[in-house]
Amino acid sequence: MENAKLILDGKTFELPILIGTEGEKAIDILKLRAESSYITFDPGFGNTGACKSAITFIDGEKGILRYRGIPIEQLAEKSTFVETSYFLINGKLPTKTELKQYSLSFTRSAKLHKDMKKMFAGYPSSAHPMAVLSAMVCSLSGFHPELTKLNPSADDIQGMAAQLLSKVRTISAYSYRKSVGKPFLEPRDDLAYIPNFLHMLFSTPRKEYKIHEDVVKALQTLFILHADHEQNCSTSAVRLVGSSKANLFASVSAGVCALWGPLHGGANEEVVEMLEEIYRSGGKVEKFIEKAKDHTGNYRLMGFGHRVYKNYDPRAKIIKERAHALLKKMGIHDPLLDIAVRLEEIVLKDEYFVTRKLYPNVDFYSGLIYKAIGIPTNMFPVLFAIGRLPGWIAHWKEMREDKDSRLGRPRQIYTGDKIRDYVPIEQRK
Ligand code: ACO
């Protein structure tokens, strides 16, 4: 393919064209600033490729999501979260022996340093678990300095990934137990990843939590569906921080903070709050839809819309089915699920949402599953973070191994004052 041509101030610039394996095209503007005085302007990076990546492919127009080539539907049906995380991070499906070793490394890494456990006591019980999670993830660099080498080997990265994936589960469970004033429980060596998490969340020193197979399956699916989503806000944050050669824990902690926001991973919390508000108002779905369409306020229907998907989010389709199945199996009738279904039905026919291609996203039904399991609303983004961890680690690793990766440093168009003189305080009005 020919180079793209850009004419600026009468001069023609030849810009190389890059083509991905799925035919995605990009104009390479890397040299434009050096050869002209122009930068490109793209607030929110909606049309900017920041890297080449072999991890995840999304076609937002067609509603396609694949991890390293495998459709998300197949992984959600057949894989486990631990296997999917190995696959995302290492780029190949593990053999039986590799998976066994990998799971074993999680078991060995599950416990927190005794001094780290004391840190939870310093937080008020009202602390949001995402505040605790981000701080604790970053603190892992302090408790495990041996894992923060400037140039880690492939084995070092494997070790860090196991520590992080395993410890995040323990940290998350402890931040929940702290918030409800319950004592911490040690992880158990005999339990798999998700049952061990449920044990640390819900068992008591006297009574073991009864592991429900359907609950494990539902969480397994949710974690797999959240495991990666290419250059989203939190993954870009991890890459940006990691581009300065910050260690994995510091970089991932930035991802947790980015995920917390209500426009990103915090939306699942907001969805359930919105559905509860609709319920309290007597189920007047139409009133809330009208409010979201009115641009005089800032109100939005949470769980609708996506920067990339301009078709039904493939993850939302699977999660909707799982939410119905789990609630039915557990004999739960949640009026919020009825409201969600009605809201979706009306929205999908409403011209405002149709013309803007606003469909339910991954967060719309996930909260209803967490709620059915007994997980409180403020823990929803924490569960999203556990799920997204393999993706963050895979991107951090990919960037470290990419010889072309550079320090992240966007440009800007300055719109402030031109040069002016400092005014001494006595002369200011
Ligand atoms: N409710 C009502 N209107 C909406 C919504 C919504 N949920 N989402 C977008 N719109 C409207 C906007 O007002 C805008 O209308 P206009 O063209 O008349 O000005 C138009 O649709 C385009 O919206 P943008 O904000 O430009 O779209 P963008 O791609 O920047 O935003 C986002 C995507 C942030 C996800 C947005 O759809 C939103 O705020 N959704 C609600 C929050 C949410 O569910 N977030 C989770 C996303 S999934 C994830 O991150 C894991």
C-alpha cells in the first residue's frame, strides 16, 4: 500500500501506513512533529493507536472480542480464569503440567506478609475497598523489593504475575472483611482460585462458606470476560505508568485507580444504584430514560454506551444469560433484574439511543450477579479489578518486551495566557 500524503503549508509529507493482522489500518505520524511543527489533536485518544499489541482484538462495529485470536464466547464456555490468565500473559494455552505448576504458584503466593496485614487496621471501616486495593497493590513493591528489578527476566515476570494475581484476591477479601468488621481468614491450600476467594470473603472461623458450583461458574465467566479489553482507560494507565519503567505493582496500582471511575469500572456499582433508584421511584423506567436524553443535565443511563462497541457488547450478551440462569438456579427473584430487562427493551427501540448506537455494556448485568452472590455494591469494581488483572499484566509485559516502546508523553495545544510579567503582591488588585 502507498504511503498516506499530508499537505501542510504547501509541503507534502509522506506518512507510512501500518496494517494489523485483522486488516486494521493506521497512519504512522511518529516523524510528523520532527519534520513539521504540527502535532495531531485527538482528546480522549478515540482515534489514536498508542502501540502495536498481539493480545486482544475488538471489532466494535460487529461486536467481536477475541483474546489472542480465540473468541471470548469459547473461553467463557470452556476455560477457567486461571487458564485464561496464563494464556493472556504467556501467549499460549498451557499444557496440563504448566497449568498445574501455575496454579501451584498461586497457592504458594496467596498469603500476605504479616506486616502488610497490619496496614488494613489503619483504614477506617468506611474506606472504599478500591482505595485500599490500589494502596495495597502499590505497597507490594515495598514488601517484595526482590520483585521490582529494573530489568526483570521472563521467569521474574512469571513470578511477579503469580504473586500479584494471587495476592490481589487475598487483599480484596480482606478489604471487604475490614469494611464489615469481620476477622481475616487465611487462604486455604486445598481450594482453587475462585472457591478460595469465596472462602476468604464469606467463611467464619466457625463455619465454612458452602461453595455453590453455580456461583463459582458465574464468577469464573465474569472474570474471564473482564480479563482484557485492549487499550481501555485503565490498561492505558498501566502502560503509561509502566512506560517510565515503573515496576509492575506500581503500574497496576495506577490501573486500579483508573478503573475506579464511574465512567469505567465503577459503572457496575452505579448501575445497581441506578436500578435501585428506579425501583424506589415505583419502577418508572421511562422517567429515567427521558432524564438521560435531556442534555441540560449530566445524567446518563449507567451501563449503556461504549467508546468502542457500536453494536451489542458481546460480553453483556453472555452476562445477561448468566444473570438469568444464576438467579433462577438460586431461586432468587430480584425485581432489579426485571427493571434492567425492561430498561434495555425500551432503550433498544428509542431513537436517541439507536442513533447514537448505545447498547448495554459489560457493566449493565454484572452487578446483578454480584448482588445475588451477596457481594456488596462497593466491592463490584474490586471484582472487576481482579478480572482485569491478567490483561494489565499481559500489557505491561508486552510493553517491556517491545524494543520499540517509548516513554508515554502526549502533546497538547496550549490555550493559556501569552508571556506576561510577575506582579508583586502589593501591586495586585
Ligand atoms: N446515557 C445517555 N446518553 C449517552 C450515554 C448514556 N449512558 N452514553 C453516551 N451518551 C450520549 C452522549 O450524551 C452523546 O450525545 P450527543 O452526541 O448528543 O452529545 C453521545 O451519546 C456520545 O457520547 P460520548 O460521551 O461522546 O461517548 P464516549 O465514547 O466518549 O463515551 C462512555 C463512552 C463513557 C462509556 C459513555 O457511553 C458513558 O458515559 N456511559 C455510561 C457509563 C458506563 O456505563 N461506563 C462503562 C463503560 S464500559 C467500561 O468501561 C468497562
